[in-house]
Amino acid sequence: MIAHAALTLQSHSSIASARPARKSISVGFFLLPQFSLVSLSGALDVLARANEAAGEKLYELSLFSVDGAPVASGSGAEVVVQGGLSMPDGVLHSNPFAHLDAVFVLSDAPLPQHGHQQLITALQAFAVSQKIMGGFGTGAYLLARANALTAYRATIHWPYVSLFAEDFPDTVVSTNLFEMDRGRLTCASGNASFDMMLAWIAQRLPDQAGEEIVADLIDHFGHERQRSAKEHQRVPLAARIGGGQPKLTEAVSLMEANFEEPLPTEEIARLVGVSRRQLERLFKQYLNSLPSRYYLELRLTRARQLLQQTSQSILQIGLSCGFSSGPHFSSAYRNHFGITPREQRTQRLTAANNVMTAVATSFSAAPGTAANSVAIAPKPKPRL
């Protein structure tokens, strides 16, 4: 048994050593005050783990701020950085990012519509090099101010999509989770950075080894699947319809809380204190749907999530989402999504098998080699 384990380790080591070393790329993350710590950690965790899975340093990571001083995140935790836009004597660098291969700007609320001129200048100088540029949260707004997103697809955190599109009509703005367009990588706030970094790794390493690394990352971080760039950001209902329709918001909340035993439209109307006709008018005006149709779509969307992300039986999922029988569930699902629940589950199992195969055959660094170091700040501590 011990001999077999040693042989396995030696085999993995031979695979890693036989593969030509890839060029390491230097990635910088510029932090603005109140940035999302979740966005930063998601990106750093993925790239650092990619180094470990590859057995070589694919990415060299570093953090920057305006003046090289620690930056407070939106949670209040301060993050130490390795550099700033100015030299020690206070003179502004002509191109502080020149040594980097990629720069990502992390920003959240408030929207950086004004100020930050030193950063804008640095981004403009970096854009000339045709290297990779990106923005997390509202970082895309700063890239656009630096004229780095003209004629590119880009996205921004959902509360600012309309304003972003209005202020920069030459940028193709989407509500997608993330966008990757010719070296411009932008994503929403929160954990969207995790999915975008996975996609970036897959794009940079379009071979079997790259697939194995991505599979290892998905498995390591406990994700069922990788979200794609085509998926839309989740926008709260109150934000989509405005805060002035509490009856409609309450009605949808009742629907979301009662999937297994769906409430009749009349009962929902009674519980929120309006007539059935008034409720139907609200749904038609703000959601362009009838209450019963919207309720059905919510239940089917939930069913699809369970089919993709759990191992529950198809019948269990159908019953938990308010369908009285397997045929009833299958028919409604096919009418809405174009495939049956069984076909949806087969797609999921095929993808899972591919991931497990890739993980089982993935390579690892030789035992005893030094761990890949990541040039990031020590774990930040909340300010007291």
C-alpha cells in the first residue's frame, strides 16, 4: 500500500516535471477604499490555488493603493499593500503598473464618478501596452473613465448598470455576471470574481492541463459548477420594480416561501390585502406576467437549481416544488426549458463525471518542493 502511494506520487511528479514550464504572469490588484473583501479574496484564492495545482507559479500576485498605505475594505478590515502610485519621494510614477501583465481595479460604493485622477492617469498609461485590464464591482467605471473600455463589452455591479451605460455610450454594457472581451475583464461585486478568474484561467490555458486545473479549483472550493459569463446578476425584486410596490414584493415573497404547497392566487391576494384583480394588475404592470405564470416560473427555476446542484431524485424535486406527480413536473419543465428534468439531470451528471475524471488524472507538484508563495498582504485584522 505504501509502495503504491509512493509510485503514484512519483508518477504525478514525472508528469509535472515533463511539462514545459509556463511563463508566470504578474497580476496587480488596485484597491480603492470600501472595496469588497469577498471580491478580492475570491480572486486571490483562485489564482493562488492555481499555482498550487499546477505545481508552478503561474501567477505572481501583488496589491496596490494610491499611496502605498493599507486600505480599508467595506467590512472595515484593513489590507496591507505592496506598492502605490508614487515613489518614496512622493513623485508620481509615470507608469506605476509597467512591470505588470494584468491590472484589476477593485471598487464598490460609492460609484467613482469623480476624483481618482492619479489612478486614471496610471490606467491610461497601462492601456497603451495592450495588456490585460479588469474591474471588480464598480471598477469598470474607472476603466471607462480612462478610455480603456471604448467599443468593449463590460459589466458593473447591478445598481449602477443604467448609469454606467448612460455615462459611457461607447461601451457595450451588460447585466451579466462577468464579461471577458479582448483582454478586458469586468465583473459584478461579491463572489463574481471567483467565476471570472476560473474563466480567465481556462482561457489562458486552453489545453488538458488547464481543464484539470479548473476542475481541481471547482472541487477544492466545493462548488457544484462554474457560473458562466452568460448568467445574469441577481437583482433583488424591490430594485427591479422600485421600492414603491410593497404589496407586489410581499406577494412574491409569499410565493418564494411556499413552493412545496403553492398558494392559490386568491389566497395570496387576501394575505397581502388586495383583490385578485388588483394583484393581477400589479404583476402585469411591473413583471409583465400573471401571478400564476410568475409563480410557476419561480418553482421551475428552483427545480432547475436543485437538478443541477443536488442529488435529490427527480420525483423528490418535483414534489418539493409543488408538482403533484412526475409526469406533471416533466411536462411543465419541458414546456418552459425545452428539455425534460431527466435530460437536465443527465447533462449535470455528464459534467460532474468530466470534472471527476479531470481531478482524478490531475497532476501535482513533486513532494518536498517549496510551496508557491503568493505576494499578498498578511491576513488583515479589523480595526478596533
